[in-house]
Amino acid sequence: MSDKVSELRKVLDQWIEGVNSRDLGGVGRLYGESAVLVPTFAGRIFDTEETIAAYFIHITDGREVEVLLRDETVREQGDSGSHQVISGVYDWLINEQGEEKRFGARFTFVMDMDAARPILHHHSSLLPD
């Protein structure tokens, strides 16, 4: 299991780097064809490759966006099967027209570590005040 658990963190790091560098195509390629995204900044669920890509394009359009992981919150779960879970808290730093805002959000990714596009389900929600 340790190899698969460490692979979870690699995918999470790829996702964060993709968002931070605006490699939104790379971010989108991490999501499986039937993946579900329950996003931080939208009131609906996205379940197609096109709508997931559009969500990330929308939240980064005209803004500087950076995701910072709170390493101490990261938890990895799984057994010997290919489906694994990684969860924790990250911060979204969004700078729009010189105004920077910080949003703490909890996240959960369910991944199939045997798949080329491992993210099956991604849920993220703002931390309560």
C-alpha cells in the first residue's frame, strides 16, 4: 500500500502545480472520463470533461490564482485495491485587480491509482468561519 499512498500525493501535487501554473489542460487530464467535481466556488456539480475544464477556466480567468496545501492536514486512506482517498485542507489565494483574498477549503479526492486519469471524484468546500 505504501507505493500507492505515495502516488496519491504525487497526483495531488500535480493537480496543485497545474492550477498554480495555469496548466488547466494538465489539470483536466487528471480527471477520469466519468469523474465528478463538487467544487469550492460553484453551486453545481460538474460531471463531464468539458464542464470540469470550464470550471477551472472560469475561476482563473482574469485572476492570479494559487493553491497552497496545508501539509499537516493531509490524510491518505486506502487498502490494497486501486481506489484510494486523499483529503485535507488547502488555501486558495485569489488576486483580482490587486485585491487578494484567501479562502480555506477542505478537499477530498477519490482516485483510481491504476488509471491513466486517476481522479474519480473531487469534493472541495469552503471552511466554516
